[in-house]
Amino acid sequence: MQRSALAVAASALALLAWLPLGLAGVPLDTPDGFLHLGWAAGWARQLQGGNLWPQWTDLNWAGAGSFALAIYPPLFRLILGAPIALGVPPDHALAGALLVVFLVNTWGAAALAQIWLPRGRWRWLLVLLAALNPYFLVNVYVRGAWPEALALACLWWLAAGLAALLRQRAWGLPVTTATLAAIVLSNWNSTLLTLVLWGLAAMGLGLQRAWTPLRRWLLALGMALALTSVFWWPALQLLPSLRAPIPAGLLPGEFF
């Protein structure tokens, strides 16, 4: 009973945190937000034109002529761009994509609370803290760093997966693998920081001589990297093709 109540509370908190988007519109005047929306809209337009694997961007202010769509992780662009490709207005698609991010955030905290914390108020407090996480909200409302917010939301699921591995739960391995893959496909910086956290957790498992969870923890990373290699391996090969950004900000020319 408490499990379902916690899930309902997580959904309600996500909706409340997202509600300003529905009342005031999406925050397109953020430093990064219009860029991600532009990439998603351009990706959707190429998809509608028959290009099933868009890699180039044709936006003058978003890396025209570069492999931006191949280099920047694609998960949030897929969540946002797929509805646009199906005819949903971009602002509605963006609002829906951000609602998904908010739900991933609070549902992940609820999953971690259920497996890690005893029944009681601490579970509710963890979900509330996730919904009010200031860095998460700044990424959404101030910076427009929506892919990074998605990666940040996934960290709750990664912690839940680790807790499940420690408790020998069958779902620990697939959840950990899927979460690591989602982070790799969301944001480069978050991927690097998550690998540091993953290494620290692996050291902790080794010091505790928790060999079975450690083997599964290692296996999860290997499978996640294998599953996402279709993105990150070509992207790393294309990195040298990028030129330095214009230091004075966005100009009528190119962004990269």
C-alpha cells in the first residue's frame, strides 16, 4: 500500500515542479534551451525528409555544417524530437519531454527509497528532496541544460540499481545497465562524473568483499558501454572535426 502511495506522491511532486512550464510556457530564453530545441527540431525535420540517421545540423546558430547531431548525446533529443516528427508543436513536445524528465527524477528517488530506506517518513523525505533538488531545477529553468537534468535524474535509478545488487535482487543488473546507458546517451559531462562515482562504488564493493555485486556492477558497465557504443565510438572519432566556439557569443555565422 505504501509503495503505491509513494509512487502517486512522486508523480504528484513531479507534476507540481513541472507546473510552471504549463502555466508560463517553456523557458526558451535559457542559455542552452533554444539550442537543444533547435537541434531536436532540425533532427525531426531531417527525419521527416527521409534521413533516418541525421548527423549534421543546418542551423546557422547551432553548428551549421558540423556533426553536432552525431556528437552530442541523443537521448533527450529523441524524447523531444520524436513527437515533433509526428506533428506535435515544438513547444508542446518540449513541455511533454520535460515532464518525462521530472517523472524520471521523482520515480527514481521513490525506487531508491523503497529498497534502501525503512518504511516511514524518510522515504517521503527523499522523494521530496529529489523534487526540490536545486541543481536539477536550475538545469531545467535557468540553464536550459535539459539533457544534463535527465542524466541527473537517472542517478537515483543508478543508486537504486546498486542497492538492488547489494541485496541480490534480480532487477538490479538490468536497471543498472539501462541507467548507465541512459546517462551515456544524455550528457558527456555527466557520463564522466558518473564513471568517477561508479569507480568509487566499485572500490567500496571491493573493500567490503562483496564479490557477486561487484561482478554484476562491472558487468553492468560493460554491457552499457557496449549498448551505447553505436553512439560514443563514432562521436569520439568526429570530435577533431569541431572548431572552437565563437568566444563573443552567438553571431549570425556558425556556432562551432
